[in-house]
Amino acid sequence: MGVREAAIEVAVRSRLNGDTRIGDLPISPYVIGDVVYLIGRVNTLEQRDIAEFLARGTPGVRKVLVDELEVAELAGSASANASPTKH
């Protein structure tokens, strides 16, 4: 990781940790070039959107990807909708 990428990662991490709505959640930013990957777990879609917004607003960030940010409310509804098969 280059110095610029490290600086962006520190800035994004600081913004995420400093936000009272999501600061205590296990979200880790990883930076490759000017792209930030958010990895971890949030409870709601709103929290995912907040994390993405904060990362996107960080100077030097061109793109934010949240594919690896698990949303608990979606995971819970998927398992609740799954029905066991009977034989």
C-alpha cells in the first residue's frame, strides 16, 4: 500500500469511527488506488448507506464499493424466508 492509499484509509477510518451512528460497528476500509472497499457488518441498510456516504466524501476517494459489507437485517430476512424441504 502506498503512502497516498494509507492516508486515504486513515481518513476514511477516522470518518467512520467518528460518526455516532456507525462508529461502534465493525467496518474496515481497504484502499486500492482511489477505490475504497468497505468490509464488515452493519445492522441496517441505512447504516450501510451512511458508511458509503462518509467514505465517498473523503478527499481522494473516487469510488466506494460496499459488496462486502454485510447487512444484518437482510441476512435475517433471507433465512426467515427459507423454508425447510420435506421428504
